[in-house]
Amino acid sequence: MEEELSVVTSSSLSLLAALYSPPAHFTADVALSSQLPVLWPFLLHNMSSVRMAAAISIERLATAGSDPAYAAALGPEAPGPGAWLQPVAGPCLRLMLQCLMTERDARVQQGLLRAWSSLLEQVEAADLAAGLTVHDLRAMLNMVATPCGHALDTSQLVIPYQGRLVPWGSDVAEEAGFSARW
């Protein structure tokens, strides 16, 4: 049954990514940012096709509303195209960096890298600074400073749980029965 659901999940995420692809135009707002964390658990899924579909969906959502002609039509008072990402940019970038560093499938790594780049391109520096906590930044720097071939410090790892990130191995994560890939 789980394998059947995984195939449906991958297809559903691919459809979501296609729906938010150009030329689709919609107003990306804070309500959409509250839905982005729904994709986070799929970045840790056992099947690489599901992880890839989640990365593509995040990439497409990150670029939502970034068409210059569409932005000009909204007027000068409209927030920047990536302003809606501010509440989730920090945690999303942290989780995606973690997934990028632990991913073994080169195709999924490329998808994660494109999604990571799209997020960084769309979020303005001030919004990113507001959405990135010191704890998230410290954890990300510690992860990238880990020498090649050495294990990541598991105290820096997080898992998505009910729309937020919780420390890997915490009581909350264990109670949820979350099975990490590491």
C-alpha cells in the first residue's frame, strides 16, 4: 500500500509543479507561505522520485509571481515577488541545504540545488535576514564546514513536523515516528 501511495504522491507533486509553472500567474501571498511547509516532509521521502518532485514544486513555487511584466501590472506599491517567502525562507533553506548535503541521487541533488537557487534569487536580502534565525544560520554554517567524508553533526539536523522544523532525534520527532534517512 505504501508503494502505491508513493507513486501517487510523486505524480501529485509533479502536477502541482506543473500548475505553478509559467505562464500561470497568481498572487503569491503569506497564505501560500503557510502551505509551503506541507512539501517539506516529501524532501525526506524514501523514494527519489518523490524527493525530486518536491524539489521541483518548491522551485516553481519560489518563482511564482516573478514575471517582470506581471509584477509591473500589479503596480509599484505591490510587495516584491519573493516577499511572501519571508516567513518560511530561513527554515526552508536550512532543510534544503541539509537534504542537499545528505542526498545520494545526483539527479535529486541537481533539483534541490535549482530549488535552493530559486529561493535565494526570489527572496530579498532584508526578507531573508528577517526569516533566518541565528540558530538556523549557525547550523547551516556548521553543516557546510563539515569536512568531506566526515559525518554531519546530528545535533544540527532537523526534520519537518507539523509545519515546523524540530531537532532530529528529539522526543517530538520520536513520538511522531519519523524515520530519517541518515
